[in-house]
Amino acid sequence: MNDMTDFSPARTLLAAAQEMQPRLRERAMVAERERVVPRETIDELHKAGFFKLLVPRELGGYDGSYSDYVDITATLTRGCASTGWVYMIGGYLTGAAGAYLPFEGASEIFPAGTDVMCCGVNGPTATAKPTEGGYLVSGSWGFGSGSAHASWFLGGVMVTDEAGAVVNQGFVFFPMTQAKIKDTWHVTAMRGTGSNTVMVENLFVPAKRVAMLGDRLQREHQFHEGDSTVARMPFGAAFGVGLMGAVLGMAEAILDAVVADVKKKGITYWNFDKASDSATTLHKLGEAAMQIQTARLHVKRGCYDLEEITKTRTLTIAERARVRTDAAHAAQMCRTAADTLVNLAGASAFAETNPIQRYWRDLGLASRHAQLNTHLHYEVYGRAQCGMDPSISPFI
């Protein structure tokens, strides 16, 4: 996405991600079989400092750029999709813990010299009831990717009054040691992410570790010079673009594998020594490669808007709509390309030992994340084109 000349820790992390790829490929089937990223992989990520990338400097992080984060996520994903996804979630939410909370709360999560990994679910599927000094939180969150290895959790909550009426919405942060994990992640794709359900009951969360959504959204419309990377970016737009780091990595991994196949394998029942001797095959291969590159260019534009524009002002509603639609359109491009590539790979791609089928399944699920809902994002962008209010979601 960029040359990283202005940020040496990111260059180091990208090189580390590239160096890890062979080991990640070897562990990918283990992650799928065990339904969790191997502990040794998480240990490597911590040792290299991957989770510090988006953490503010005052909390011991690197305050790195978002485009670097997307590049690093894609690189890890090309080794193992589940690893890339878990890093994508953990990398962003660890940065969010430092950016969204007051320093008193954030410093509790990031004690000096400690490398931290957060996971979480933004959806407000639990409740928080005010009590002296904080809130009592009860409920559960599905799809807690990386919850087996994270040390802290971000959970979306509906804040209720004494009568149980909803009066606010926000995010609570608490140690994973205070939660229970229910084994609910039984799926046909992204199996290694360990995206199980996280549950708490009457858990006290001090006010310093609670961020109200309204306050966060209001801040996103205000320019604060010197804000960290994550702090100055609108959450909804940033999260969608961040998801695409993993989706791009999956699409690029499929492309790599299919290119290797067509250069050495024939086409059953057809008179070609190698599939690459077929002009039709080359046409479809080039088309798919260009679709993936188109997706990457849309993500690059989204990163630029999130990083560069917000250095001097906030993004307008129309710009936020465009950034979110950049991500959703890129997801559609990657799905289309992946289907074309699997058609070129043929039935042999569906052997259990063939990584193509695993990446195709993983991409099919990952690209359908709620933050990448293509049809609704096209509506958002269409509204913006007509000068209409595109805010059909609180996260525009």
C-alpha cells in the first residue's frame, strides 16, 4: 500500500510477516482442525510486536499507519487466513482500547512493558446497568474471534436504567479472565479463528473502562490535532477497510496458488499440455488478477482518506460513505475473482489438502461480514451521489 519509508517498525513487521508465511502455511490445517490459531503463532506475533502497531505511543505502541496495518494483515493472511483474521481483529481493537478510553482506563490495559492483545464484538448484545463507580454487565457476544488467546475484550452494550429501559449504547473493556467462553464456533469456513461466544454475568466494569458510543461518534465529527491514528478515524469506515486486509490476502493467496497450477498442469479432456497454453484460461486469469488489483486500489483510497485527510480535518458524511463503500465494493471484487479462479483450478482444488478450497471457503465467509454488506453500501453511496443523507447506519 505504501513504501513504509516514514515508519521503520512497520517495515520490520512486514518483513516478519513475510518470514512467518512458510510456518503459517504449515500450521493452517492445524488451525482448521483444532478450530483455533496455534499458540505458537500467537506467541510469535507477540514477540515481534505486531499488536503494538496501532496502539498510541503514550501507551507504549507505535501509532502506525492504517495502510501499513492493512498490508501486514494481508501478508499474514497469505500464510494462514485464520491467523490474518485474528491479527486483523486483535490489531485494530488493541489500538481502539488505547484510543477510545480515557488515559486512566487505557493505562490499566497497557501496563508498562506489557504486550497486549484485545479481541471483541462491537454489536450491543449485552446490557450494562449503572452502579456506583461503573456498570454491571451481563450478556453474551457471538463471533469472538481470537478470544482463546486475547487478554482483554471489547464488548458492545446497551446501557439500561433501573427499570431496564435502554438509555445509551457503548463499549466496555474487561479482562478475558473475567469471562466464560462457550464453544459455539462450528462452521465450514474461518474455522481456525476460534470465534466462540464470550459471556459475563453481573460483571463490574469501572467507568474508566467504558466508552459511550454517542461520545465516540461526536468526537469523530471534531478535529483534534495530534490524535493517534485510530482515535482520529471514524470507526465504521475504518473497521470495514481493516477487514479488507484479510480478504485481500485470501484473494491473493488463491491467485498465487492458481497461477502456480496453470503453469504446470494441463486441462483434463483438452489438448493443452499446460493450462497456460489456453488463451481462454489466460484471459480469465488476467481478469481475476485485475479484479483483485481493483479491490486493492479501492482499499488504498479508503486508507488514504482515513489517514491523510483526517490529519487536517474530519471526513464529511459523503466521504465516510465512500470509504465504507470502497471496502464493500472491494469485497465484491474479491469474491468474483475467487470464483473465477476456483473455476480455473477445477475439481482438484477441493481436495482437503489443497489450500485453494480452504481460502475460497474462508473468503466466502470473511467477505460477507456485516461491515462489508455490499448491497446496503451501494445504497449508502447512491444516497450520497443524490445529495441525500446516507446515514442509514449509526456507523457512517
